[in-house]
Amino acid sequence: MVHVKDVLKSMEYGPAPEGNEHVLAWLEAHKGGFGHFIDGRFTDPSASKSFKVANPADGKPLAQVAHGTAQDIDKAVAAAGRAFKGWSKLPGHERAKYLYAIARNIQKRDRFLAVLETMDNGKPIRETRDIDMPLVARHFYHHAGWAELLESEFPGYRPVGVCGQIIPWNFPLLMLAWKIAPALAAGNTVVLKPAEQTPLTALAFAEICREVGLPAGVVNIVTGEGDTGAALVAHEGVQKIAFTGSTDVGRVIRTATAGSGKKLSLELGGKSPFIVFDDADLDSAVEGLVDAIWFNQGEVCCAGSRLLVQEGIAEKLYAKVRARMETLRVGSPLDKSTDIGAVVSTEQLERITALVAKGKEEGAEVFQPSSIQVPGTGTFFAPTLMTGVEPASTVAVVEIFGPVLVAMTFRTPDEAVALANNTRFGLAASIWSENINRSLDVAARLKAGVIWINATNLFDAAAGFGGYRESGFGREGGREGLYEYLADDGAKAKGKEAAKVALTAAPSPTAQIAAVDAVDRTAKLYIGGKQARPDSGYSYAVLNPSGKQVGLAGLGNRKDVRNAVEAAAKAEGWGAATAHNRAQILYYIAENLSARVDEFEARLRAMTGVSKRDAAEEVSLAVRRTFFYAGFADKHDGAVHSTKSRHVTLAMNEPFGIMGLLCPEEAPLLGFVSLVMPAIAAGNRVVAVPSARHPLAATDFYQIIDTSDVPAGVLSIVTGNPGELAKTIADHDEIAALWNFNGSVDAALVDKASAGNLKPVWNGGARNWRSTDAQGREFLRRATQVKNIWVPYGE
């Protein structure tokens, strides 16, 4: 007989299986298969094609699930559209009651849901039980609160409409909660497609929706494979797409939705650094690594898959990691003693195996613990450490999405930051150091949406989650996540709609394009703090409404945009400057503009033919708008989120970096100022394309910039054909965000071209630029991305 005292000495323990009889009984009750959940009812599973869902731990089938067709998507979207009319008009308190009821029912059924998730996905039961299910309930409780507060906390916003949501297989029910809870709280209705590998907890959730009496059509769940998701993305009745998954698929969705007007949020891949400095508590760091890369079999988009360790302690840390790996348990996911369960599918197992072999071929040293016996059935992979990895190695660049840790060394904090940022991704990072000053300094310089200090993989409904760069855009959770399910009422143009004026590429009979004279009276481009001739050597005629030439403007091209981006890259100190300092410079711009109002009024009258009164009003508003953003520069605050764990979770508003702005044809001075000022107030550097028909107000403006202490490269102005310049700006990988307010530029063009580096695009549409709807927090919010930094606080 084994005694407890002996176990405490040896620390050896046997299996502790979780019972699954209740789940098996539920599956048996649905042995005929699962249909879709549409308009409050389950469809007949025998009425369409189906596919098999298997348990990754043993390969045995669990259920037959319907394969959604385009017709099924049609029915679900129609149901959601009908339900939206009533659901969106419900008082927030009434929506909150449904969300609270869902949260309570999840808690009542948490053991059932945890076991079902483990059987469907392959992750250990202690993770689904202790992490996933509590977070699922937390999201519905948290967003029930937002439903109550929506009207007072988000004035001027409305629900988007029907939301199409596509979730991955690594956190099936948690990803569902991340998306459905905020969508419903904001007053939207939903059509959700779960991953084909793991649809079962989504179908169990549909039963909960029915149990709590959620109105028919508010939540619809259509199961299927990639073609089902594609039909949802393409459907004209969907106003919003939210996707979590691979970067490659995210890029396809960005292209597929181009020009559709659909709101889009993408939470994509990652290759997150786990940085260990020489003063770190190494034993804590090792336990952090276990949570960072072997949690959920490494099938986590923000997994700390790149270990960056300071050179002097590298071998010591590697030895501790190898010793800890020997104690990990790989086996039955339903065993409460299991640390690492089964990879979700044979295809994923083959991918992991091939990438590890590739890393070894490229010179990495591969370690797998000798103590681990991988089960003979099911899709299991042993925890793996790869050392001697080069920064350009395949395994250091590609997201493996498995229990594989790749390690590299660094010497200085600057080198650590450079290595950490040496990736196309930017989802998360973890920093380990006992020096809080160093930790926060490094956190500020990392290009990632979530930073954990002396911790890893912390999540909460109150804190936004999402990435930079090719890790996608948008946030899930917290106040910032709720914006993804709201539309700004100010986006609807008020008053007379702007004229959509195109600058044709071909010259008109009045010689619109001409070679530059020997005596150059042409308004030049403005690049890197200097006036610059266009690379083409050509200019075009600027005509007033009567057809009379009032000046010449440079015809910018791809090379001019490239030069402007290079100049902006050199001005990176602008984003690091204090908000106070940026505010002072914007005040200086406003003062200098106000001193030259007569000159700008005359220019507007000559170009546009407006009355003296209208010209004076536009210049006056441009001055006031610049003062407005000067005042806001140090007031667009972040927040300290109230998360469940004992952390100060800092939500920091950070600039994107380099932004491209396609300014409106109408209100050539005010429209230009209304876009440039919030962008630079937030710390961005800007490449602006002003009104093509009336560019001279913007080219006059660079004289204001020259006399206002604006650092070179912070603002570049490239005049020319907006369609051609828009394509170049959208294509450019170093431009991190793009605003398109030029009515002559096709939204589909910039959306598709931006898919290369997945930059967020704001196709702002027509505005009444003289209205207060054309200024405010929405512009500042669109000029920033939120970085959440989790700092330990108290005990």
C-alpha cells in the first residue's frame, strides 16, 4: 500500500483520470449527428453533408457534424438580420440580463464543458477546467457590465449589425466567448463558424443560448470547413468580420473583404519572445517557460516560442530548462496529472515534426526529455528545446504552433530588443528581470500588443488582447475590444456630400502635365523637412473652377513615397517625445497658421472659387482644429485595467509609427489639417497626399511646418495622382497604417494592397469637415494601437 508520506518524499504520483460519462451520454444522445444552430433551432443533421470529429488523444470518432453550405450561411445571416432589429433596440440592461444568464449557465455546466473541450481539442483537463472555463464565464460577466453602461460610456456609437465570426481550434469555447460576448453587449447579432476540428463546445453553447431564452437569431452557429467560412466572409448581409487564426488566412480575408465596407478585426499568428536577463530569478523564469510554450501543447498564438537569454547565464538556464522538461508529463488529456496533451490533428503533428527536422538540418541542437514516453496512439509530440538557433533560421522565423522552444542569446538590452523585434509578427512578449526600470524600458521598445513582466500568458476580459504588424489589428477584451463591435455615427457625412474629383493620368487639352520650367514656380513636394522636386520631373496644372491655371504642383511617384518613408523612419524620436513636447509644437503650428490667415484665405479663394466668408471660415477652423489636437496631445490617456489577477495592467496608447494619409478633395486645407494633426499629435510620422484638385493650400502649409520646430521627416507631403500614390502607400511594408478620405480613391484598391503587411486601413468616407464630427477621440483612437503591459503588483 502506498502511503502519503512516501509520496511526499518521492513526489511520484499515479494517474488521476477525470470521468467523462456525462459527455459520452450527451454524445450518444446526438449519435445521429449535429445540425447547425440557426434562428434559435437546430437544423436536421441528415439534411446535408457532414464530417467526422475525432478525439486527438486516441483518434476515435466523437460525432458527425453538418458541413455548412452557402445556403446555410444565407439562412443564418437572414436570421441574424431579422433579430438585429429587435436586439439592437433592447435597453442595455435587458441585453445584460441575457449575458449574465449565459455566464451563470456556463458556470453550472463548467465541468461538462471542460471535459467536452478536452476530448474535442486534446488539451489537458486541468487547463480547460482551471483556465478556459473560468475565463469563458468571466467574459460574459464582464461584457454584461458593458451592456449596462454602453449608452453612457460610448456616446455617439451604434452597433455594427450582423457580425460574422470565425474562430480557431486551439481555444474553441474561449475564442467563442471573446467574440460573442462583446458583440451581443454592443447590440449586434452573430453568425459564428467554429473550427472544423473542434465544433462541439460551440454546439453545446448553442444549447445554453436556447436554455436562457436568448431571442431567436441573435446567435447562430454554422459548422463547416474553409468553404463555409469563405461564404460567411463574402456574404453581403454581414457588416463585420472577426477572425482569429493564421496570418495567411487573415491576409486572404483582408483581400476578400476589400472595398466591401465590412468592419474587420484580425487576431493572427505570433512568434513571441521570452526574454531572460542575467538578474532574473531563473527558477521562476523556468516555470514561466513551462507556461509560455508547453501550455496547451504550444498551440497558442502568443506562446513564448523564442527564448532570448543573456549570454552569461545561457548554459545555466538551459540546464534548468532541460531538468524541468524531464519532469513534464505527456499523456491522456483527461488525466489531471498530465502537463501536455495531444496536438489537435495529424496534419498539425506532421507540420511540427517537419519544422523540427528543418531546424535540426539548419544546425540547431535538439533536446527532448528521455523520461517521456509519447503514447503510441493519438497525436502527441514531446516537449522540445532547440539551442544554437540563428535569428534567420526557419524555426526562429516561422510559427511552429507546437510544444517547441527555440533559444538564442544576446549580450545587451539593445540587442535583446533588436532580436525580439526581428519578426514580422508582434503579438506578445515576456520579460524576466528583477530590475523593474530595465523591464519597463524594454517593454516600451518592443513592438507587440501584450507585454508580460515576470509573468506570461495572463488573460482577462478587462484587458485588450491583440497584436501589431502581421499579428493583425483590433483588440479583444476591455474597452478597446468593444470598439470593434461599434460604429461611429460621426462617420455618416452630414450636410452636402463631398464632390469626388479625380486627377486623370492623361493630360487634358489645357496641358495639365508639363515639364518643369527653367525658372521653377512649381509648388514642390515636401520630404524630410525640405522642398523637393518630384522624381518624375513633371508637374500638373492646378485649375480653378473656371479652368484658369492658378499654379503647378509636383507629380509625385513611387520613388517620392519611398523617399518620404525613409525620411519618416529617421524621425522615430517623434514618437518617443513626451506628449507635452508634441503639444507645444502643435500649438506653435496653430500660432503660425493664425498669423497667415489672409494668405491662406486668398489661396483657397483662388483655387476653389469659394466666397471670402467661406475661405475665412475654413482657415479659422483649421487653426482651431490644430489647437484642439494640441490640447489633446497629452490627454489621450491610456488606462489601468481592473483585471482579476494582482497586476497593474497598463493599457498604453502607442503610435503606429509611419502613417499614410489620403486627404479629401473637399476642404483642401481643413481636410488636410483634420487628418495630419491627430496623427502627429499621437506621435506618428506622416506621409500625406493632399487634395489633387486643390493641393496648393497643403503645399503652402509646409512653410508653416518649416517655422514651427517640427522635426524633419515627421510630415512629408507628396502631391500627384491620388490613385497611383494610394497604391504605393498601401503596398509599402514600412507604412503601418493608412487613412483614406479621398473620394476618388477606390477603397478596394487600398484594402487589397494593404494585405501585404496587414496594415489597418480606415476608409473614412465623406465628411462635413466643418462639423465637430470631423474631430475628436475617434481620430486619436484610430491613430494609436493599444499595448497592454502586465506589471506585478502586491502579493
